[in-house]
Amino acid sequence: MNTKFKGFKIVAIALLLSLMVATLSGCGFFAFYGEEDLHAMMDEIAVSMLTGDGISTNILLADPDALGLQDQPATLPLPVFNKREYEQGLSSVKQITNMFKLVNKRQLSQKGRCDLDTVNDYFTTYSERGDFYYLDNRGYIGTSNGWNVMLPLYLDKLEFKTVNDIQNWISLLNQTENAFAQYAKFEREVLIPAGYERSISTYREIAEQCAEMCQVENNGRHYLYELFVDKINKVSFIDGNMKIAFQQNAMRGISTMISAYEALAREMNLCATISKTEIEKPIAQYDDGRAYYRFLFKDSASTDDSVTTASTLLMSELQKVISEYQAIRQQISEGVTLRQDMSMATLQGHYATLKSRYTEDFPALSTSTPDATFFAVPESMADFYNPASYFKSAVDSLTAPETIYINESNAGGYLGFDIISHEGIPGHMLQHAYYKSTGANMLRTLLGYTGYAEGWASYAQFYSAKYFIGSEAERLAYKAECLNDKASLYVSTLIDIEINYNGKTLQDLQNDAFYSQFFDGSEESKETYNYMVQNPAVYASYGYGNYKMEKLREKYDGTDLEFHTAVLTIGPTTYEILEQYLLGEEKDNNKNGWLYGEIL
């Protein structure tokens, strides 16, 4: 999982537009702008998106002062209760693309044209969220995502660089009382009456997650208090008396936060008594649900391919992967097993192995790029968090810390080597750190594209099987494991489409000739169904993203190193734009895609 910048807050759009107008009017309204003007506009947008967001500026910027973003407040987002206000706010984002029409594309370099195509696509797609007010606003709380789940991890990630950072950390705790109350109110007064309620079991599961966050350690302290003390003891810009005062404020804030989680748990249990839905409904069963799923799929997979086309292509590719897997399994002797090990020492060993080998086939990181630092996911979050995640390093620094969180007690089906090749090198960490080193515009690094990001990381994970260390039998077994994982991603994406786009019920899947092998009526299959319903189109970024990346490699006429370098240099975008610039007519020395002399 690549944890990325979340995007706009509705209230910031007016500010963003006013800054854009000011930038353009300074150039003369009837002018056609060149590359310098384009990137000046993109810089304005990037700063506007970060304005008032102390969480993102802390995590994503090494030097916020250089952009005039020092001492930004950290705030929890609040729901927009007025549907019309929400729709108008997002539709106004389209005005940004109108401003970009004043850029003369013919005057741009290839890199500039790719930047322009990408930001136009992003803001056009983002504005479409306003068409799905109810469905798109169910993410404030959740079972595996939502602010009830993510807030503790952000508190863990936030660094104490200034006094404002410390104050923001405590402020976020104190904001939970109002924010969580607003989330519950939005659920009760907006979503449920409009018919967008969740199932009884989902509300109870959210309540259970909230109860977990209220637990204290054996010493009577909440783990966040111990975390705060550890963070503040490491700072040198305040004296001991101030540290004690801040610790007292943090203790009171944690008490407020615990009360907020307890209240949210009660509200979720109340919603469970109100909900008339026994089993979570697929997106397709809501008004405009299929249209919303098409939007989610496009956003998640970073492609304009239709859902039906994607399903057909994936099913065909799945059969090929299964055949390859079965052929390899026949070569593996009985008794050869691969041990699952998510201990920090073992994972750091895998990281060292990959770092020593990846430059055979991938572009090298700058020597100034630090090695990844591994952190453990807090125990209270282990049951609800992913097996691992990479947090983007600061976009304005090539020496910023690289961070990977590991859920040691929830490894899922991962072995360990696959986790590090996906999250670290040559996966997400290489992807982000290398793209920064190309002189990429900051806005491009902030926007991200989930299908491009997860498609690359999954592709890199499977490709890295060649670096796995072990006996010949173990290496063969690991290759088979990778094929099995790839097939699993394809199957999960197909199941998601069947449920959330085609509206298949659990009973439908149990009666289906193909899908019945995954839905046999067991509790596990019921949990799988509920997870898919709660996380529509999530697997598209992994499954279909990997498929699209592999197909691009098949089309590209060049070495693996050339392909990987070109893909990472072009950077996050849609697969259509990526293919255009990777396989376009512009060539240099008979090589596909990018003008190597100009870009690389």
C-alpha cells in the first residue's frame, strides 16, 4: 500500500481558484503560456492544496518555510452537510482545466506536455466526485480506512520539527470530540435517511475498532501517550518545563480522544439498531451505484478502460497465469515450503538483498537517498491495518527519511520478501524517490495515481522473484508463490467487479460455476464478501494496474532497465498517457518513448 496525499478539501477550492486567476492575470489574459508559466501554475496549485493542512505539510515537506507554509494548522476534515454546496465546490474544479487551456502545448517539451496532460486528466476526473455526494462521503469512518482508523497512524508518523508540530499533534486529539460527533451525525442524519446506510455488522465492526483504540497498557497509559513522550524527549528546541507542560496537555488530549472513540462506538452501535441492512449492499444496488463504480474503477486503476473490458481481459490473463503456476508446481519436490517471517530483522535482511541487486534491472537511486526505516504498526491497530505500507517521503528533499510500516502480527498471506519488494525497493520507495530525483514538478509528486503506483509496486514485487535467495527448489517455490499471488490479485479484482459493478449477491456467487470455488458458504467467504463490499474497486489498482504494467512491458522495444527507467521518469499518470509517452513517435537513437538525451 502506498499512503498518499488525499487531495483537496472543499473549502480550499475557492482559494485555489483565486490564486490561479491571479497567476494567469499577471501574464495577460489573451496570451498563450509556455512551459515556465505552466509550471508556475502547477506550483501555485501545489501550495494551495497544502495550505491549511498541517498533516500533509509535516509529512510531505522537509522545508515548508520555503513555500510560505510554515506553522500550518492540522485539522480533521468535517462532512459537508449541504449536498448542493458539495456539488458546486467540486464542479468548480473544472475551471482549473479551462485555465490550462491557455497553455500552448506546442511550445512545451515532452516532459511539459506529459505534465499538462496529467494535470488536466486529474482535475477533470476529480471534479466528477460531485456527482456522487452520498456514495463518495461514506469514507470519514470505516472498518479498515476512515479517520477512526488512520488518525493514530498519522499521529505516529508526524515529526516534531517545530513547536507548531507539537501543538498540532495535541490539537488533533482535542478535535476528535467534535469531528467524530460530526461523522456520526452525518451517518444518522444524511446517509441513513437517504438510503445509504451500512450493514448492521459493519456498524458493529466499526464500534469494535473504536473500542480497541480506547485500550490502555498495563502501566495504565495509552500507547499514544508513550509515543508522545518518546517524540518530545528527542526535541532540543524547548526546555524541560515546556516538555512537562506539553506532556500534561497531551494526556488531557488523549483522554478527550478516548472519550470521542467511546462516543463514536456508542453511535455506531445505535446505527446498527437503525440499519435495516443485514448484509452489506454492493455499490451496484444503490442509486447511481454502477456509475459510481465506473468512476471508482477509473480512479483506482488509472485507466479509461471500461469495467467490462477490464473484466474480460483479466479473466483471459488469469487462465494463463494459472497454467504457468501449475506447470511450475509440477517441478517442485514435495516437502519444499517457504517460511513466513515478518520479523524486523528478517525484513531488513530482505531489504539489504534487494538493494544489492536491483540496479541490475532498475535505475539507481541517488547516493543521498537514505535507507528505509522500518516501524511497527501499533498493536491496537494490528487487527485493522494492512500488512505493510510505505509513506511517501518529503517531496521537496532528496535526503528525507524513507519510512515503511510493518504489521508484524497481521502478515496476511505475505512471506516477507514480497512485502519489501513491493513497499521498498524496487517498489514504492524506488518509484517515489527516483521520480523526485528527476526534477519532477511538486504537483505531479503530490497527485499520485493509485493504479500507476500499485500497478508498479505489484509488477516490481513479481519481477523481484529473480532476486530471491535460496536453493533452486526454494527459488522455484517462490516463483510459484508469486504467480499464485498474481492470480489472487486478478481473482480479487474480478470478484470485486462481479459484486460492486454487476451487483452479484453472496448467493449468486455461491451458485456460479467459477466463483463458487471462492464462496462456499463458510464464514471466511462471508467475510471476504463483506470486505469487498466495504472496499469497492480497491483491488483494481493492484490487479488491473499490474496487468496494464505488464502489457506495457510486452509492447516496449527495449531492455528491462530502459523500460523501468522510462516508466519511473514519466511518473504517476494514467496508463493511456503513460503509453502515449512511452511508445510515442518521438524517438532518440531508435529507443522508444522519452527523448533520452533530454529527460533521463
